[in-house]
Amino acid sequence: MVLEFKLPDIGEGVAEGEIIKWLVKPGDVVKEFELIVEVSTDKATVELPSPAPGTVGELLAEPGDVVPVGQVIFTLQTDGAGAPAPAAEEKTLVPAAAPAPAPAPAAATPAPAPPVVSSTNGKALAVPSARRVARELGIDLGLVPGTGRNGVVRRADVEAFHGGSNGGASVATRLAPPVNAGGETRTPFIGVRRKIAEAMVRSKQTAIHFTVVEEIDVTDLVALRATAKSIGAEQGIKVTYMPFIMKAVSNALLKYPMLNGRLDEETNELVHCNYVNLGIATDTPNGLIVPVIKDVQDKSVLQLAAELGKLAERTRNGQVKMEELKGSTFTITNAGNIGGTIATPIINFPDIAILGVHRLMKKPGVVETPKGDEIQVRQYMNYSCSVDHRLADGADGARFLAWLRVLLESPGLLSL
């Protein structure tokens, strides 16, 4: 019996997916739940498993093809005994368990199994990035000790395992794509990188960007963060500057809500929110991903630090959930730890605005003291806010940044 595998509805609002890589070829014999194809959407990248044991027939899409949900992407020749019923819908990339599903009557087109993460031998659990590296290095994931939650194998685990058996050669060197004789390295423009490009083009072609910049004296914030870092360490929480910035941004957005929301193009309504869901641009091995921390206005700095640390780790490991990538009302992008004194960030459409956080710098500053003005060594950061000029005015962006400066220069105000 020939089964037709249709591209499943991978997540709410996802209408199509891009074929990134086939993990099998026609004629391969596969087990139930063995991974067949890697698919990317504008939300995440997932690997789809076989709904039943059988022999792979036709592959009906090429890497780079964008196919709609419901389109047949490959066929599977089974033994005719009927395909098992798919497991219950599961949108997380790493299931807590993978029990064998109960058998069901034969069907010509069974519902596809959900995205799962399992090793080539069907035993180990691993994140997608770990699986990709393992395939490229020829490593059996069943042999790799997993340090993630519930023993999940992470990319770092695969790299460490291979490094220990390969003389410690750098991963970048081992995974570098071939360079042709002309001195060029060519990589297919597909997957997350193309999705990022499409999102940026849409934002620039739709939103009318303008950017306001503010220099902020964060000397007191640096001192406060040093204290909070020690307190957080006692609770196993890494405290960076970002949770303070997030708390200040949420306060400023509730004070100036013109920047907190989105344009609903379907109803032609401007939506301003009385809650703050912050998208946090995160640099990952697969490109820039923007997970969302919700209801920031109701959380303390330590709570934000704990949630941010866990969410960033899951995002970099490819474990972020679909629902964690939706619903932002404003976005923060922080490249300050890398470098750069100023930039003009591109709005995370359909948000109204985005805040760029830049490098921490020591330089002379004029400080008012009881003895008069004095020149002291101070700590400064630049903040740049890009706003959609269709939906808000320059004065809105300036007022927002001015209040953000007040809060970050006197961070004790965040406790009010």
C-alpha cells in the first residue's frame, strides 16, 4: 500500500514550509518515527518523522522548495497491514516521552506524525541542531551523553564528544563547507537565513522607519547589576543587564503606549496593548530568532533574568516552542556584548517599534556635585529606537527614550 505524506500544520498561523534537507532517499527502508525531512517555517525549523514503517517512494519536493500545508511531499510503500495511528498532537520539539501508538485501521492517507526528536537508533533524544551536527560528523547519537533536561543531547554535547575523539580539532574547521578553486564558499540560500531575509524585506518595504538615539549614563546601573549578580548567583540565576533594561522598557511602554502594539492589517485597526510582551532577538547557530517573554510588567528583575536565561538556552538549542515565538508587542535587540556604538535596528514586523542596545563604554562625563560640576569617569550606553512612522510620531519615540534614560540612570526607580 502506498501512503501519501502531506506537509502537516506545524503550528498556528503557519501556511507553508520550506524543504531544507531530505534525510532519506528513495528506496530507503525506514522505521516508524524515523526522521524523513527537515522543514523550515517563519516560526521554527523542525524534522518530520515517518508515520509508519515502510520503504520511501518518491520525494516530491526539492530542497529550497516552499510548499503549502496539505501538499504531498513524499510517498511511503508499506506492507499493507495498515499504518499506526499518529501520536497525540505535540508541538514541542522534544517530547517528554515517545510511547508506541496504538494501531488503527488502514488508511490511504494517514495524518502525519508530529515533529519529534530521536536518534538514528530511535533511543536518544536530541535537539535538531545536535542531530544536524551528528549527521555531518557521522556520529551515532546513541553514544553521546546528553546534558540537557531529561538527558536530551545538545549540539554542544555532540561537539564535545567529537572533539574528544578527533584530537580537539575546532568544530568550525570540521564543519566548514568546501571552497571551490575560485576562492568562493557557496551555501544554499534556504532555511532560517532566507526566512530572516524575507521578514526584513517585508519590514523595510512596509514600515516607514525612523530612529531616535539616546546616550544614557548607566554608572549606577552597573553598580546595581554587580550587587544583583551576586544575589542571583546564590539562587543559580545569571543576572545580566538585559532584565533591568526589560523592566525599564515595560515601564516606559506603559507610560507611552503609542509604541506598544501592532497594526492589525486584516481589520485595519491600530492595536495598543496594556500589557508588555517583549521579543528578545537571540543570536543562534541557525540565525536570528526572536522568542517572546510575556507579561514583563508583572515580573521582577530576578524573575525576568531566570526566564530569559532558560528561554535563550532553549532557543539556541533549537528547543523553543511555537507559542514562544508569537505575540510580541515590542522587541529588544542587544549586540552590545559583541561591539558597536550605534545602529538603526529594523522593526520586527508587525510591531510598532524596536529598541537597539549598544556597547557599554567608559568615558569622561560631567557630574553635578555639592562642590559644583566635576569631570568623572562614567559608564555610558547608547540606545536606538526605530519606530514605524505610519503608526507613531517622532515625539513618541523621543519621549519613550527620555523616560527610559531617567529609569536607567536612576535604576532604583524601577522598584517604585
